Amino acid sequence: MNIASAIFDRSAPALDSCPDESLPEFAFIGRSNVGKSSLLNLLAGGRKLARVSPTPGFTKMINFFTVNKTWRLVDLPGYGFAQVARKDKAKFNQAVADYLQERPNLCCVFALIDSSLPPQQLDLEFVEWLADSSVPFVLVFTKIDKSSKAAVQANIDAFKGHIAEWCETLPEVYLCSSTERQGRADLLKVIELALADWKSIPAVEPEVAPEPEEPAPEEPATEAVPAYRKAKNRPSKLTRPW
């Protein structure tokens, strides 16, 4: 896949301020200091999409980038950061949960795991939550250049061993190093396959209710349904490699 353009769209503090749902989206998330910003810039072909900060948890909103005018790359706030007030942290976590569970055009979540560390409880809990929420995801082990191949493989095997206890089918696993520029082609291939799948499924036209012969009795006013809930009529079962 060739990345011809990658343009910042917006930063959204909550689901109702996200862009429209017309384009397929691919979200990236991980524990603080996992190397997410560096990976996003690598995928974009060296473009400075995400700011690489020495302060963990720098990303505090849901950031959208339109790629090739046909799909979106979504930079989600990292979990586990301690630089945000507790009340704000709860809001960010809720915004992320709402996005992951309610966004109908979310094709895949790339869950980033630091390969230089043994399985971390926070990562295991998040991956279990993704599986329980039926969110499509793949595992991306970052920083494979920071440890020996044997140590990296041991950490990956240990992580897979933990999730195998409750995960019926293990997700696909990818390795990457932003420093060594490794893994970019593999991740873009996942996106390419999912985009082909997305295009093969026709959009579902909303049903039009027949006009009543007589004026219907006036009903009491009800709270408006958010647009993102109205739009959840697109088929969700796609043939994906995970």
C-alpha cells in the first residue's frame, strides 16, 4: 500500500464529536510509552502525524487522520498514564471505551504491546476487554530492537499463553520496530485487506416506513438518539485475518 497523503482531520474529546462514519477507520492504542507515536509516523511514511513526546500519556484526545482520502488512522489516548487528573482520566477512558464499542466503521484495533517487557497486567486486562467487547483487533509487539530475539520471543509466548486461557482463537501477532523501520509492510497489509473487505459489503439502506393513512396521534417528546447509534445498521461481520 502506498501512502500518498495523510491529513489531520480533528481531535475529538468524545464520541459525538468524531467525524462522520463514511470512511473505514483503524485505531492504534497501547500502554503509555509503548512507542505508539513513532509507529504512527512510520506507517505514514515518515510524516510527522503524531508528536513523539518524552512524557508518557501525551495524547489526551481521539485524533483522526485521513489517509489517501479513503480511510482514517485513529490515534487513541494511551491507557495507564499518570499525568492527567483522576477525574479527567476517567473521562478519557470512557471516551475511548465508547469509541471502541460504538463506532460502526471501526475495522480494526491495533493493540500495541512493549515486547521488551514480560506480560503486564494492564495490557492483559485491556486485551481481555477487547475480546469480551467483540472488538476486532490484532496484537502489535513494539520495540523488538530493544532486546534479544530470544527475550522478545519469550515475552510474546508468555503473553499469548496468558490470553489463551480465555481467548478461543488467538489474535494475529505482528512485530515492529520504529527505529529499525520493521513491520510497516505487514501492518499496512492488514489495513489493505480490511479495506478490500469493507468495499465488498454494500451499505444497508434504512427502511422507509409507509405513510399512515390518518395522522397519527401526537406522542410525547423523547430524547434525540445520537447519530452514531442511528447509523449502526452496517453489517459488522467482516472476513478479516484476525
